Amino acid sequence: MFRSRGRGALRHTWTFWRRSIQARVVVATVLLSILAVGAVGWFLSQQVRSGLLEHRVSLVTAEAANEVRDARSRLSATPGIDVDASGERRDLVGPIIQRGLTRGFDVVLAGPIEPSSDGRIVDGGAEFTPSLDISSIPLSLERHFADPGAATAWTYAQIRSESFGQITSAVPGIAVGSQVVLPADGHTYTLYFLFPLQNEQDTLQLVLRAMAFAAVLLVLLVAGVAWLVARQVVTPIRLARQVAERLAAGQLTERLRVTGEDDLARLAVSFNQMATSLQTQIRQLEELSGVQRRFTSDVSHELRTPLTTVRMASEVLYDARDTFDPATARAAELLQSELDRFERLLVDLLEISRFDAGAARLETDSVDLVTVVRRVIEDSVRLAEQRQVALRIHEPGHPCLAEADVRRVERIVRNLVGNAIDHAGTSDHIDIYVDGDEHSAAVAVRDHGVGLAPGESAMVFNRFWRADPARARTTGGTGLGLSISLEDSQLHGGWLQAWGKPGEGAQFRLTLPRRTGAPLRRSPIPLVPRDAGPDARREAATGASEGER
């Protein structure tokens, strides 16, 4: 449960991120600000650290030099006869240690330096500040003073204090060393001064905390400014999107409110002008469409009366055709067949006008597509025999039920079968497939005639369209059958799709949802027939999703 909630929250966050320009602008601005503030803060911290250290180094080296000068002056005033060397060392380093305790630095007097020594300080031979761990003297500095006559030097060190043999604290510091010569024994000794950097470290940490606090405030300020600026830009865009959605929904009177004279205001003016122009054109198209629908409906209705009269006369002539000469009898037969086609054309025109006017309604019931296909085949078998074409049905062995208008579904199947017969060419059979699953039911009519050229699978449902304008409608079609079938399928919420390839025939597929209003995701029958070539199936697999196939 928690995992599903986490995935849902992640999807919601990702959707919000993809759709919100304001969020992306604010996040990008904040990230860039953090990078910029971090880089500037790092540079400033390095400068402050370097400045503090340089200043401290200059002070401690000067103080160490003063102490060494004072020590040498005191040594030069001491007579070198009958003087104890160890006492002289204590007299030399004692005052310095006392001053170090008051001024905050530690002192180590190491030596004497022997020619064979490695410069390391020995605990027993050194005088140093109490509680100081003499290992605080860096090894590099000890090695520097391994030979007499070495120049004064300094380096960074870690100053450690001890109590009862245990290290109690460790602070960063600076170690400065210089050599002196004791008159008592004439040997060279090294004075080490260790100055802690605790104050500088505290100052640097204070500066860093202040900079971090200022950086956080700056980033928050930049984020707020970015949010306000992005809001000023994005809000008019959101309003424009909302107005555009309402316009798309048919609310043609919606307009944007224009305030100011900036670029966004000019964009709103242009948007309103475009909306006004579209409203005018749509109304003109609606009026023209209404006129066309009324004209079609009125003409269809008005033609019924003269058509009835002409049919009565035609039936009289048709019944008496045996008494006419052959030419007149043939004319009577042609008149009768064309009147039948004309009457079907009027019926189709009336149906098309109802679709155009949005007046078509479904009378749904539970329909078995297998039964519908069988009934259509029984009605079409005579026409198929005239064309020497066999109608073969492929049933699934179980009912294929769907909630549909049986009259409209039967009309769709009849139009598809009639169209297949009309375009069968030299083929001797037509295959009709019926199948269904738990979500949908489908009928596919497969002919093996001339097929469809690329691009004609979409045009075949246009009104009065024919692939070959010179081809006669041998089945008496009106040119509106497939258009009406497409409208009928869409009225059910279904699909009516076509596939074809020159020389390999064509297949028309009707897919209906099992329940009214349920969405369609796939069809139980593939649009590309199973007996099509591998190239055709490969093209369909790469050019459409499973639901479209």
C-alpha cells in the first residue's frame, strides 16, 4: 500500500513538473543560484582564510624573532666561564615559557645538536612548556634544524596538550623554530615556538556561519523573486490556456482581459482578435452547414412525392415490358433499377443529414454479431453468386455479444460485404471473420481483389469517393454506404478501419465495445489479415499500436 502511494505521489510530482513552467523556472533559478552562491562563498572563504593565516603568520614570526633576539642578547651578556650548561638552559628558557603562558604560546628548547644526530627531540634533553606534548613539533621542522646554522623556519602544526600522559586537546597552530648557541658549552640549541590558531579558527567559523546564513537568505530571496517573476509571466499564459480550452469547448464568446500595454497585453489583444475571427468563421460555417443540411433534408423530402409517382408509372411499364419491343423492354428494366438506386440514395441522404444535424440516436440491445453476419450473408448470397464469389464465414464457436443498435450494425456489415463483392475482382471468395473478447467484439470482411493504394485506406470512407472513378457500381451502391457505416460505428463508440494493398486485396474491420460507453483499447481481430505478406504485417507493426492494429 505504501509502495503504491509512493508511486502515485511520484507520478503526481512528475506530472506537475512536466506541466508547470513556473516550477521548472523556479527550480532552475534556485539551482543556478546555489551553484553561484556556493562558488562565490568558497572563493570568499578561501580569501578570508588566507588573509587570516597570512596576518597570523606575520605576527607570530615577528614575535618569535623578538624572543630569539632577546634570548641571544641575554646569552651574549652571560660569561662563559664556570657556568653550568643545564642551569644556563633553564635560565634562558624559563622567562620565555612564562611569557608564553601569559601570551598564549608554547616553547620548546631542544638540543644540543650533535653532528651525528637526526634532529629528533629527546624528552630528557628538552625544556618545554608544562602540559605540552613535544610531539607537536612537526617532523619536517625537526629535520630542518638537524644541522647547526639552519635558518629560522616555520610551518603549520597540530598543537597537542597532555595531562598524566593522556592527550587532552589538539588545536591547529604555527610552529616557528630558530637556533641559539649557549656560551656555557658552545653547543647549538633550537628554540621552538608554537602559536595556536584557535582564535583565527573561531573567526573563520564565525565568518563561514555568517556567509552560510546570508547564502540561505539570498537563495530564498532569489527563489521568491523567480517565483514572482515567473508568476507574472505564467499567469497570463494560464489564463490564455483556460480561455483557449473554453473556446475549443464551444464557448466562442470567451475573451482574454487586456491590461496594460506590454508584450503580454499585446499578446492578449492578438489572441482576442484571433478568437473573434474564428468565431465569425465558425458561425459562417455553421450557418452554411445548416443551410446544406436543410437543403439536403428538404430536397430528399420533396423528391419523395414525384418519386412515388414516377415509381408507380415505372412499375406499370415494368410489368408490361413483355409486350414491348426489346429496346423498350430493356429501357423499362433500366428505369426500374435506377429508380431503386435513386430511392436508396434518398434514404442515405436523409440518414447523412441526421448525422450532420446530430439527431441520430441509438436503440441498443444485446446483439450477437454471428447472427447478424449470417443474416447478411443469406441476403447477399444471390448477388455473390452472380459475381461468382463465395462468401465464407469464420466463426469463433461462441456468441459475440455487444450492446448495439442491431439495425445500424446490420447496415454496416451489409455495406462492407457489398463493397467487398463490388471489388472482388478475379477472386473467387470473400472471407468474413467474427470474434470477440471480454472487452470488444469485431467483424472483418476480407476480399482478395484489387486492394487499396497507400493513403486510400483513410479516403475510402469519404462521401462519394471511389478509387477508380471510371469503375461502375455493379452492386447498385450510392457512394454513401461506407460514410454512413463510419458514422454508425462512431455513434457506437467503435472503430471502422480499412487495410489494403494493391494486388493483395483489402480488409475492413468493425470493432464495437461489449458495453455501451466503454472505451476501446484493442480489437480481437488484427486489421492486417493473417494471409497478408510479411512486409505488410511488418509495416503495420511498426506504424500502429496494438489497439490500432
